[in-house]
Amino acid sequence: MANRSISDVQDILYEVVPYLNPEYYADREEIARAQKTLLHCALTCRNFARPALNVLWSCLLSEKPLLKLLCTLGIVLEVETEGSASKPIYTYAYQGDLRAHPQWKHFQEYASQVRTVTLDPHIPREGSIWDIFVPQLRGDSVLPALRKAILSPESSLPRDGDALVPPVGNDSTRGALWLISPSVHQLSVSFPERGLDIPMSAVQEIVEIACRMTPNLDELRIRTPRSIDLDFLRSHERLRTVEIDNVMDTEALEPISTLPRLEHLSLLLGVASSIRLTFDHVRVLVLKGPWPHLTSFLDETELPQLRSFSAIVTQGGPADLASECASCFATLSRKYTRLTTLHVKRHRPSIPFTHSRLAMEPALAGSSLSFIVHPLLALHELRDVSLLLDGFIFPYSSSDIQSFAESWSNLESFRLEFVTQEEERAGFESLVHFARNCPLLRALHLPEMELTRDALKGVAYPEGQHPHPLRELDVAQVAFPGGLDLSHEVIRFTQRVFPRAATPLAEAHPIIVTDEESGDKSRVV
């Protein structure tokens, strides 16, 4: 045993190799590298082969590996024809029951490992081998263990003479959709907004057929150029998660409001709400869009069980942007008082950089952090809060920090990001309010703060037998006005208030020292 290497212990490889699963990566280059590494593992060492092949076959980025395997095993044939260079043509020539083919069990050995597959819902003009092949199985699935199906047309489509699947009204012509199994619990349909001239009738047909083939669907994600009719989802009573991009008419959401198990709803709103809806069981809501659309949806919709709200603000606003943000927060706090999770992320609009920081977001000149977030202080059950206000420029003070800590005593994680104004920042000593009022806090991320010479004198430190449990403390930077270096005071204060914090603050971020007379700044690390 002492002379054996790790490659000899296959049980360990079964635990390590799954970290290379292509499903864990979003970037195409990273996915390609992961697949290449898995392939090299399978070809390099006999003990690596089975663990690597299991992962490689568990996530297929197209139907091509299945077709190549069928050709290799002699179950189907690849035909060379003129004008078919863009895509191979396959034919099925076996006579008799396909399941009696001598190589069928070998094919099943690999096909039964597929858990996730990405399919192109496109049929070449010559037809699809799956339209001939799958009916031969007499109800059996090609991918019996499939759990997740992703439908997405290739970027090179459409091609001359080709058509999108399926021809409307022809249920026997499904192309690659035949590979979707009743075992699928997650379905994602994604059509790009640009680049493909796809009739919406074809898109509607694709989504409806895919959903009919997945009666046990738990999660559904739909991204289409325009809204589609969702009436067919009324029968999918098992659905727990629905994500729809590009909602151009909120009335189209009425069918999913009746789903008895729907708990997670995610919407990209292209319009303001036009109808009152009630989602009796939704606990998690994710909205994307400009502030007015978010506010309108929250105001017009009833979500009695809502506990988690996330907002991604995707559009720069007009001159009263600060008021729109505050209005959205006011509506949220008025209607949904039992929120425990709140995540808000606002993307800064693309504007030319200038030397004036206020030019970053002129709409917010004169606004303050307290004006924007004051309505949220009424949400006393919040545990996880993240306010990432990219491009917002606010003055804020120690009283703001105190208000957060006293209003949200159940906090476990708090992240606040925006651009601060010099000499109008909260004092570093105000962190003591979190130690005093938030006994469950584990992670704290705050924007720039400052510390003056006598700020730590007279601080009332919390008293207790047990140290505060905070382990993750991150302040963007600490400024020292007056030309002083108070870095040691920062370290001592941090260690006294949050002794379990993983890294002392001064070691993780630069300290900014400002000379009182000249205004020059220097960094102390």
C-alpha cells in the first residue's frame, strides 16, 4: 500500500473527477477545457477511464456524441451526400426490433449515464434520424436517466432550406426533442433575441411539446424574443420554479398564478403591471427591470408567503432615480413585512468617465443613503441583506450604521456597496453597533469608512461571556483625516469587537491617510 499512487485508488477518483463536470462552468472555453481534461484522463490511465467517462457522459452539450456512438456501434450509418457538408446525415438500416440489436445494450450503458443534455430544436431539410429511430423503441426512452434538458438553437441557424422543429400541428416530427425523457425535472428553453428569424408560432410549439414530454417537471426557464401563451402550464401542478425572461404583458402570467406548488418565481419585466395577480405559495421572487416596473409589479401583485426578494435593476433612470428607488423600497416594506432575505443589485448606466465623481450619477446629487433605505428599516425579520448600488454616490453617517444594526437585529449577512463622498462617511467605530445588536451576524461587507483621532474614546463595547461570532469582515477602505496613521487602533478595535474575524481589517485593505493642510493622501498597508 505504501508504494501505491492516488491513481490506484479509484474510489478517490470518483470523488475528485466530478469537479470537472462541464455543467459547473458557464464560459464556453472553460467548458471545452473541462471536457478536454476529462477525455485526456480517460485515455491516460485505466483507473481514470471509468470515473472520467461517467462525468463526460453525464453532461452532453449536444446530441452529437450520441450520434457518433450509434455510428461507431453500427446501429446507424452516416451517409455522404452532396450539399450536406454543413451537417451529417444519418440513416437507420437495421431490420427488426432495435432493442434486439447486438450493440444496443452497449449504447444503453453510456446513454443511461446522461443527466443533462443541450438540444438544438432544428430539423434539417433531409429530416432527423430521431424521427425514425425513437419510435422503434416503442415507448422506451433513449436517455432514461435524463434530469435536465436545455433547448437552444445553434447560433449558425437558420440555414438555406432548413426549418425549425416542429412543423406546427405535426406531432410526429420532433427531431432532437425525441430525446427528452419523462424523467426530466428541469427544462430550459432559450431563444436569442437577435440573430435568428424564428416564427413565434414555432417557438410556442417547441415549448408546448417539450412540456408535454416532461409531466414531472419541477423547474422551467423560458427565454424567448417575445412573450408566449402560458396557458398550457395549468396542468403542470408539480412546478416549483418558473423563470420567464421578457415579460411584455403581465396578464400572460395568470396561468402560472394558479400553480399549487409554485415557490420560486423569476421574471424579466418589460412593462409595468396591467393586472392584479395572486401567487398564494411563492416564497422567493426575483425581478429584473427598471425601478418603475418593479414597483408596479410589487404593488399590483399579492404574495402572502413571500420571504425572499431579489431585484436586478437593468436600466439607468431619469432625474428622479433616487425617488424611484425609494418608492420601490417603500412599496416592498409596506406589503411584504415578513421578508427574511433581500438582495438588490443595480447596474450603473454606461456614461463617459469624468473627473467629477458626482457626474457618475448626477441624478443622485443631494440624495442620501438614509433617504433611499429608510423604508427598509421596517423589515425587522431580515436575515440576509445585500444592497449593491453600483454608480450611486451617497453621503452616509454613523447614524445610518446604527439604524441598520438596531432595525435588523436578526442579521446573519449584510453587504452594502456604493460610492461614498469624502468627509461624509460613517465612522469606523460605528461597527460596534453590529456587535451590540446583531448577535447572529456572520458576514459584514461595507463601503469606505473613516476614523478620526479620538473616535474610539468612550466607545461602549458590548459585554458578554461569549465572543461575537462574526468571521467575515470586509470594509472597502478606511480613511484617516488629519495626516494620522491609526492603523494599529483599527486592528486593536477589530480584534476586541470581532475577535473571530478571519483577517484583521488593516491587513486586507489599504488605509488612506489624508494630510490636513495639503490634502495629500498616502496609503498605509
